[in-house]
Amino acid sequence: MSKKILLATTGSPASFGAARVAFQMAKRYGSEIIVFHVIGLPTKAYSQIVHDVRTGDEVQVDDDYKSWVEDELRNTYARQIEEAEGGVSFVLTTGVPHREILRTARSEDVDLIIMGASSGSIDHIDYKGYTGSTLQKVAKAAKCPVMTVHRESAAYRGGFNHVLFCTDFSKQANHAFKYALNTARECDCDMTMFHALDVGGKVLAQNEIEDRLIEARKRMRSLYGSQMGDFKNYDVEAWEGIPYMEIVKLARERMADLIVMAHHAGESDSDEARLGSTLEQVILRASCPVVSVNKPDKV
């Protein structure tokens, strides 16, 4: 499992689900956690006056203020910190959140970034139907996998027992498969490989749908089954429907506690691609953590 985790948190309830998962992983798998928090956005270059990311107020950042914010975070996560096995450190800074998250992830050589889908209210994000811009930018540029926990109810409460890997057969999906397989191996858990045949807005004969599903199952067994080695705890599923709905339904049916997907669909440049719409909707609706994989570096 990931030995070094960057927990990007605002300290607000929107981050509580992500924090629960990060600390549970640290407790169960002995991972080291870096609790990362951007205090605020500088009002101008090199200014000590920042806009606090939580309140929006202008505050002067000095050592005393940073110490106070760190104490607040330590108090917020006091119980989890006591139970963490691999050690907990804090990094507080000012700047543009996604840039600072990426900078720290690189400098600390972390294996996994864990964050919420938005720093704002959960009701707002559900109504608008899109993930926060910070997550979008972090997921696009991160060299390591990014785990997102949108709702506190989606935070798992133990080890990983069932990994759901979802594929569109793209090159990026190959990177996601390797992460899913490594996780299933190390956690000695079950794994389901899944392809959703997108029939949204299409009129297809039932025979054609069934033929395509058969072909998808064969393709998964050929493409991924050959890489399984001695790992046998997996099965293959293919359903028709609207992909994000079918993924969420299957995760619920199989009681999956981790969904792994590529950052985006298709063969577009990973440095330019936006978070895929299917992945985005899965993040907003899933009842478990969702990992997006963009690059092969840390899989």
C-alpha cells in the first residue's frame, strides 16, 4: 500500500471524509501522513496578508498565526493522530492551493494524494454537478494517484476488501489497472474488472448490445487477465447503460470499498485532459473512495 500519503485538507467538514480514509490507511497499513493545508491566498506578491481559505477574511500570516492554525488542525484530528502508525507531520503554507499541493507532493515524493472533491459545501457541489477546480487541476498534473472522498459517508472504516476497476480500454486505463491490481495483491482482496457499454442516447438492437458485452468481457480477460500472474481473486463484468450510473450500481452491489479509474477517457494528452465526466460523476455519487490515475509513475 501507499507508504507516504499527502492529505490535502481545509480542516472543514468537506474534508472530514478524506481525513478519515487517510488516517484509517495509516492505522491499518502503517502509512506516513503529511497533513497539508493552504492557509490562504496572498493578496499580492510576497505579501504576509492573505485571504483565509476558510473564512475569506484578510489575515496577517506570521509564525504565531501558523502555529495557531496547526494547533486547530491537531485538535480537529487529535484522535486519529494518536492512532496513526506511520507518523504524522504538518505542512502549512500560503499560495494557490493546487500549485502548493502539487509542489509538496513532488518535494515529499508521496505515493498518494487524498482530498475531498471540493472545499465548499457538499450541497452546492451536488447541485452544480461538478467537482472543485482544485481537484481538477491536481488530478490532471499529479504524478501519483489521487484518491477523492466526496462524502463522509463514503469513507471506508477498515481495510480494502473489494476493488472495482473500471476501464474504457484506453492507454490511461492500463495505468489505472496496474494500480488496482497492486492494491488488490497487497491487501489480499477481491477485484472486479468492469466495462460499461455506453448506450446513452443510442438505439441499439438487443442482439448487438449482447454481442458487444460478450466482446468486452473477452477483451478484458485477454488484455488484463494475462497480467494477473498468480492473482486469482478477480472476476469480469460488462453492463450496458449510462457508465457512471452502472459503475455506482455495481460498486454498491459488490460492496466495493475502492473504485479505481483512469483520470480521463480516450487517448488525449494526459497533461491537457480535463477530469473525465464519467469519473467526475462517480466521485460525486460513489459510496466509497475513488482513485483516479493519470500517469504511470507511482502505480
